[in-house]
Amino acid sequence: MKHSVPKPRGSGVDPPSQTLLASPLDFISDDHLRARHVCAVIQGLAMAASLDRQAALTVLRFLNEELNVHMRDDVEDLFPLLARRCTKDDAIEGAISRIRAVQEEATCLLPLVRATLARCLDTGADLNASDRVTFAEFAGHVRSHLVAENAILLPIARARLTRADLRMLSQNMLSRRGLPPILESSNAQ
């Protein structure tokens, strides 16, 4: 089984390049970097004296356009693939359960974070003390999820997933984003 080697990562400021979807684990890794960057922005919003409208818009776009798709990548494809390919010694079920629990905690706070951002952007209001706590908790849950995936799941995925698994993961991630499938090229030219 051939192991994929991580490629150089982006800055996290922009979403990962869609060309990385041909290497789905590299895309997920870059997607994690993007999410970490946005968590830092959320933490900055929680600590700022007044709302930075541009930062709030960046976070709201990320929450509306990127985070849900990433979570679907995990739940619908990555986690089931790992559960099928891993050995008992990998103890992947426990790791996936812990990551899912942290994802659920973030998901429970997500509607409130979205609504708060929308309210503040619509009214020009700043975050109140309760909003700041919610934002910090949400960012903490997302970060915990990312750390666990980066430290545990992605290295195991690189070792256990087959080329066919990676092709399927890539195609499903493309489809989820409304992008056309990557056509296989022939080795003979």
C-alpha cells in the first residue's frame, strides 16, 4: 500500500485550492489550516472591544459555506472509510467517537454563533459578554476537533486508506462541492 505524503500547506487565510481535491487528505489538511485561522478570527472577535465587520463577515461566510461541508466530508466519508480499513489495534472507533462528540458540541453552538454574527452585522451592535463566551467555546470545540483529526485520524488515514478509497473520497468531496469529477488519465500518451 502506497502512503501519500503531505504537500506544502496554504496560509489558512483563503479556502484550500480546489485542485487539492485530487489529493483528498491534503485538501482536508489544508481545510484544517483554514478552520484554525477562522478560529483565531473568532477568538479575536470575542476579545475585541468592538466588532470588526470584515472579520465577522469572513467568519459568517466560513460558517455558511465551508464548515458544514467539511463536517460532511468527515461524517459521510472519512470516518466510515477509516472504520472499514483500520485494524482493532488502531482503536479508531474510540477516536472517531471522541471527535464526533466534540463536533456535536460545536454544532450545537453553531446556530447561535451564526445568529449573533448576523444580528451584529445587521444592527451594528457589538458582542455582549454572553456572546463572547459562546464564541470562545465554539472556537475551542472546533480547535479540539481539528487537533484530534490532525494528530490521530489523518496519519492513520494516510497509512490505511487504499488508492480506491482515496479516489472515492475525492469524488465524493468534489460532488459535495458541486464540482465535476476528476477524469482518470491514461498512462499512455
